[in-house]
Amino acid sequence: MAKYKSLYLWMLLPMFFMQAGIFEDYWGDFSTNAWSVHIHYWTETVWYLFLILQPYYATHGQLARHRTVGIIGMFMAGAVCLTALSMLHRDIATTELIAKDPERFGPFEPWFFFGVAAVEIVMMVAFGYAVIRSIIERKKLDRHASWLISTVFIIMMPALGRGVQNVHIAMQIKQWPNLDIMSSLYFTQFIIMAMLLGGAWKYQQLRHPATWLALGVNLFIFLLEPIGRSAMVQQFLKSMIKG
């Protein structure tokens, strides 16, 4: 228990990166965001806060509160997963808008949003699995904590990726529409994996399956472009995700 006493402080780092990444994309057009966007943003933010508060309660003599908040947290985990999946249709709808008006979207072709939808499905399945494993192994402190911590790094890419990509696009704006849109996402993955592995090393969890799951999900995201360009994947997503 003692080695996790500072965990709540370390968890502020991914929270900062997540909020910094999504700040302009969410708050910049706050009033025009769809209801689903607001719900997903706030459920995910509360989940990150949950993963800061819970280690504090557990290591600072508030175990009863830790258990009570933990029950509420499982509800929030379900909300994060379901609201993320419910937003997938926005990606498919965007591909249709691009097909009608490609000049408006510049370097963003339909394959990009098909790829985003595909990797987000994998992310949310992995997120759900990690949460369930944390419940099953709740009496084993190291394993319980590691499964929950891994969820932060499993779902971080969309928020942080948007922020990094927006900055990168701004740096290349004079070349519009001939911009490189993928290297910023690759850079995002290196940031996430560095935080993941740094935390796993600090808390001696490099060999924990939760660490490997989060690492595998982030490595999988490097396949976003070839997956998004696959005609088979595109057809599958269009047939399954309907508004």
C-alpha cells in the first residue's frame, strides 16, 4: 500500500495531457458541440478524476470512502464506454460529408475517419476488459490498481491526438491542403506510451498484463491509416454503424 501513496499525484499528469489536448477542440466551439460530445467529455473527465481520488482515499486511511466511490466509479466506467461507442456514427457521418465536399476538409479524406472509428472500437473493448478485470481482482491491490490505471492510457489518444494534431496543422497551414496529418498522431502515441511505461516502471508493473494491454492498444493505433483505407473495413463500419 505504501508504494502507491503518491500515485494520486502521478495521475495528475495524464489528466493534464488529456485536458490540454482536448481544450481547444471542446471549449473552442462549446456552444455548437452536440449533446453526445458534452456527455462523453464530462463522463471521461469524471473518470480521470476518479482515478486521482481513488488512490488518495485508499492510501490515506479512507478505505470506506474508497469502496463507496468505487461502486459509483464502475457506473462512470460504463458511461465512458457506452458514450464513446455511441459517438462512432459521427465519424461515419463525417466520411459522407467529405465525399460531398472534399475541399472543405482538405487533407482529411474519408479513410482517416474510418480508421478513427475502427481503432476507437478496439480502444473501448480494451477499456471495458480492463475495468472488468479490475473488479475481478479487486482484492489483489497491485493487479486491481494496474488494471484501472491502464484505462487512462487506453483511451487517451482521441483527446490528446486532437490537440497535438491541431498544433501540427497550424504549423503547416501555409501548405493547406497538402498537409501531413498522421505524423502528429504517431507522435501522440509516443507521448502516451512514454507515460504508460514510465508509470509502470515507477510502480514495478512493467510485466503486468494491464501494461501490455495498454501498450498493445497504442501500438495498434499506428495501423489507423491502412485499416481506414481498407475497403472491407469501410464497408463493415458503414453497415454496422448507422444513425
